[in-house]
Amino acid sequence: MMSQGFPQRDVEALLVACHRRCCVCHRFCGVKIEIDHIVPKGEKGPSTIENGIAVCFECHAEIHSYNDKHPRGRKFQPNELRQHKEQWLRICKERPDVLVLPTRAYDVGPLQALIDELEFNLHVAGYPMPADLGCLFLDEQLQRAMQSGAISILDDDLRSLILEAYRATRRANQVIPVAVAVPSLSTTKSWEMAGARDLIAETRSKIEVAHGRLLGFLKSED
């Protein structure tokens, strides 16, 4: 059995060895962890566990989002990633006590939180009928992702899809309260409700695309 190209037995052994913690930032990931290629498959990196590194969603995005055409900061290099892996596995093996020490107060990373917020917004968009209107879309995690720089590291196309999805949610948040507030006997009520439903349908479509592309990006191996 294979896991994203790596032998499943080797993947399990690596996850045990790193205690399901990211080999770069050391965050405990639980199920939110990827086995990434140190030398990318696109550069003929083998799908052997020696060429694999366990990373959280955030570090996975950082590793793969560097734009060589518009360089900023320092790109993760294969040799550096290999050393991160070796160093962390050595700590886990030789100093297991560090794993039971009080940990830093971690919440989920900004990209994982963004995924969760997009999923909530998809749920809200699934209730466009007049009787269900009133719950607004959220955008707190977009603001957090922007403040932390997580949005800036994404490629241009993905960043544009996410921003467009949230532009649509902001528009919907302006229209929904108006539609709800119009008196039920008003002749404009049906018009306002129809407009709100159409806008919610458009918003849902944009969220679905952005959510799917972001998940695909975080799971990409190249």
C-alpha cells in the first residue's frame, strides 16, 4: 500500500518517529500532517522515505510557495529540509523528555484556520432560503492569514481565488441584513430575497473553487 507515493509502512514509521510533529516547526499536527518530498517529484525526487519529510500544512505551503520569478526571503533547499528532518528525529529519539514538557500554546495555523472558515462559509451558503437568512459569512481568519503573511506566500492564482471568494462574502454580508430587514408585507420583499439568493449562490460557487484549490495546494507534492 502506498501513501502519496511513499510506501505506507515507511510513512507509518516516520510518523511514529516524529511523534506526528512537523520536522520544521515542531508543531503537533495530529491528522493535519503531510509527508512531502524533500527533492520534489518534478525534479525527479524519488518516492522513498529517505526523501520524505513530515510537515504541517503551514510549513508545507511555505516550502512550495516560493516564487523563483519574484524572489522574496530565502527558499527552502533540499539539503536544509533533510537536516531539519534529521535534527528533529534525533531529538525525538535522544531527548524524548522534551515531548512531555509543557508545550507552547499552539492553535491551528492560519491556513488550516482559513480552510475551516471557508468550510463554515460553505455551510452558511447552503441555506439561501428566506426562512434561513440571517447568519452572516465569516472573514476573521482571512484577516489573520493576511496579518501573519500566510496569504502573501500563496501563488498568484490561488491568492486571487481566495480574495475573490471573500470579496463575494463581504458583498453578501451587506445584502443579507437588508433582505431580512425588509417588512414581510413590503412589495420589495420578494425582490430583495431573490437578489440575496442569487448573490449567495454566486458566493457559494466562489468559495467552493477557492476551498478546493487551497486544499489541493496543501496536499500537492511538487
